[in-house]
Amino acid sequence: MTSSGDNPSVRARARAKVNLALEIIRKRSDGYHELETIFQSVNLYDELELEFNDSGRILLTCSDPGVPTGRDNLCYLAVEKMRRLSGRDDLGA
């Protein structure tokens, strides 16, 4: 854990992979799909930083303007789920 200004933060790399085979087994009740897949990791990654703050907001930024930064972004949804599971409202991104 590092500190960005006065707020602690966590930095991580989200490594990429290439699907060599992909089969959709079924659609789940939450809208996602059960999958069977074979994949290979590659030497590409996104750098992520999660900053903890007291604002109560989730703010997602990206250097690529084509990447969504709202509720349609999986990182945003992951922070919401972390908040629900942890009971903490100060998890922001």
C-alpha cells in the first residue's frame, strides 16, 4: 500500500490474456455467463490504482477516452461490490 497525497492507495497490474478456446456454458441469473476457457497470458497489462478516501464517490479515470468510466466499467462495479462486502463506503477508485 502506498500513499497518494493524504490518502492511502494500492497499485496493481491487471495482466492480459488471450483466449485460445472459449465455450459459453450457460447464462447466470446475474446476467454474466458460466464459461469454460483455455487461455495464455501475454506480456501486456493495465496499471490500476485504488485510492481510499472519505468522499463517498467512485471516480474512475483512464488515459484512453474510449474506455467507459462509469457503471459500465468492470473496475467501477468491482469497487461497488467491495464496498458492499466490506461495509466500507470510503473505498474509491
